[in-house]
Amino acid sequence: MSSIAASPGISGTASALRRLYFVRFVFAGVWALVMLTTAANLGPLAVTLLVLYPLFDVAAAIVDARASRTTGSPALLYVNMAVSLITAIGVAIACMSGIPAVLRVWGAWAVVAGLVQLIAGVTRRKMGGQWPMIISGGISVLAGASFILGASAADPTLINAAGYAVAGGIFFLISALRLGRAAKGD
């Protein structure tokens, strides 16, 4: 515990990440609820939601990078920003081809973003509250593979994307709660 108390940089970063993770939890829940209402087809609302999710990830990574400057290299966050921005563009293009194309792009993103999240969580272990992020990163890799495989289904759907968002949001909530101690400097 003394390593956390001795490092105000970790305490400040943990506090900022805690707030960010709570916001990500709420966003994921709202996004999933709205996506469930439109997941059967690629109408304008679904397309907007599908592009918005990775763009929100870019914004969250920017906030994370700013908050984490004092505790380590933001290189993985820059990778995440680039991958998520490319994904938003890729999803927008894939929406013109249909749900299978969207699932392939979404799946590739989940795999890469999951690996980045897993590695970032491992490098932040000393801060505390990162095991949920590590587990979530691993699950994201598996979910991404299932999206890619699901694209070949007879009647592919976007409903699993909503489930993916809910699961990710829950892991952000757990991590936010666990970061409370580090944020207080205990």
C-alpha cells in the first residue's frame, strides 16, 4: 500500500481513470439499450451508433492519455486511438455492405483493442483495479473472434454488439470501484 500512498501521480491517475471508467460504464449501458432497439437492421440509427462507439473509445483514450502522463508511456493509448479511429471509418464503409461486413470490422477491432487493453492493464497493475481490465481485454479478443465467425451465420445480427458493450461496461464499473482505494492514496 505504501507504494500507492508514496506516489501522488498514481493517486491522481487512479482518480481520473475512476471517473472515466464510470462514464464509460454509463455510455456502454445507454449505447447497448439503444442498439438493442435497432440491431435487426442497418438503419440510420444503427449506423450512427456503430460509428459512435469507436469514436467514443477514441475520446476516452485521449482522456486516459492525458490523465496517465505522469504514470507511464501513453504509447498503447495512441495505438488504441488510431485503431479505434480506423475502425469508425471502417464500420461506416462496412455499413454500406451489410451486417456481415460490419461484424468482421467490429470483430477485428475487438481483437486488437482487447489486446491493447490487456497489455495496458498488465502494465498498470501496480495502480490497482486493473484485473477487471485485464480480464475484459482477454474476453474482448474472444468476442472479436466470435463476431468474425458470426458474420458467416445464415442470419447475422448486431445484438451481440450490444452484449459486448454491456459486458465491457460492467468491467469498467468493477475497475472504477476497485480504483477507489488507489484514488484515495490508501
